[in-house]
Amino acid sequence: MSLRITPLTDPAHGAHSRRLAWLASDADSIPVGTAFLRLFDGGQQHLAELTLHVHPVERRKGVGSRLLDTAVAAARDNTRRCVVTQAGAGSPGDHFLPARGFRKVLTLRYSRLPLADVDIPSLAEIIERPHSGYRLASWQGTVPDDLAPTFADSRRAMDDMPMEDTDHGTTTWDVDRVRAAAKAVEQRGDHLHTVVAIDTSNGSIAGFTELVVPGGGTGDAQHYGTGVLPEHRGHGLGRWMKAESIRQAHGHYPDLGGLLTDTADTNTHMRHISDSLGYLPTHTTLQYQLDL
């Protein structure tokens, strides 16, 4: 098959990453596949994240291999140590990647909470149960100025999340970065909702959970992360915050279908929290890594 790989100018640059893009087209200039390579900074300068798609009709014709070779060469040119990508369990990508030298490093379990099935009285019992020394707070969009410094610090709660064999690195967060992340959600028309647990002894944030709701308030919202700082664990804060996030989504968005979450297979604590709140398994995704 005659194949042309064309570099594209991609506008999806973030404050702390940039993305390279390529289009594969056949001899008639008909698009048959795409590849995107995100290059991170801020503690992840070693990492590149690949997203590769080939039209189902064009598979097994070398399109994926050509796109992959192009993206891997770019990762090397940008001094990356590894390339990571995801594939659904049992999907064509799940067979393609190991054959090209990738190794499986992480299993992600996806779950969904149908909002129509939420037991609000039971949820209220969880939320209203006292957590001595802590209180809940929440906001939509960008973090309020008075909470911004300790919110940025609370992001280190994710540093030790179970990542199995992934060479993930540590994301460096500061106030500018958390504001930039909220701005990116706003610019694409979605709504970022954050619930935090505050240490009442000093007013600092002990943990957080984030939920992104589609701009129209329909379809499914996506949990972006839930974390509790190591020094505040063992008090049930993760479940408490997530329950409040569910209650707010249920009350503010009557047309929202459900809430989606993904959790590493080995993160049994967070999986137990989701199970206890009524999330139901939907599918499994495997993360693969190519060491360069």
C-alpha cells in the first residue's frame, strides 16, 4: 500500500505539555490513520504518551507500524526515555503493541455510577457523619485564592498512587499549574467541580476529588482524581469527599447520566471506595510502555 505520513500542526498545547501529530493517507490522499504524541514537562520530561488510530478497514496493511515508527523516532529526537499508550483488553491494539516491543505495565479498571440509581439518603448519611478535625469545602472552576497554595501542595497526594510498572515520574504542581489545568477545562466548555477536605486546625487542604462535567450537563461526567495526603489518611476522607461530589453532581445536573472513574487494578483502597458508593465495572484498559 502506498502510504504518506504528513506532520500536522496541532493546537492542543498545554501550559506543561505539547503534542505532535501525524496523518497517514493512501495514494488517493484519503486519510487512513492518525498518531498523536504528547510530550510532558514538570517532572515527566522522560515521558511521551502515544495515541494511535487506524481505520478498521485499513488495518493489517502497515499503517499502524508506519505511524508508530514515526512517533517513536520523534520521542527519541525529543530525548524521551519511554513511550506509553493504552489499549482496551482484547482489542486490536492489545495484540498490536506487544508485537512491536511494548510491555504491559498497568491495568486500569473502569467503572460507572448511574446517577438515576443513586441512593441520596444513604449518601447523605456518609456525608453528614462527623470527621473530627476536618470539614468539607467545594468550588467550581479555578481554586479560590485563599486555598490555592495548600491545594497545589495537596496534589502530592497522587505521587504514591499505585502505578504498577509504569515509569510515570512525578508531576510537579504549583499554583500556576493548578490554575492552568482549570483554565484548560473551562476553555473546552466543560465544568470542573472540586471537593476538598480541610484540616480545621490550620485551614490547609488535606485531600481533594475532582469531577469534570460536560458543558451541556448531559452524558457522563469524568472523575479526574481523588487523593488524600499521607499524613491525613486513615480517616475516611476519600469516601467522604467522593460522596459529596456525587451528591453535588446529582443535584446540580438533573440531565447527567452517570459518573465515570478509572482506577489501577492494584489500587484496592480506591476501588473499594468506588464499589461501596455503587460504581459498576464497565471495561478494562491496559497501559503499555516502550522503553527507548
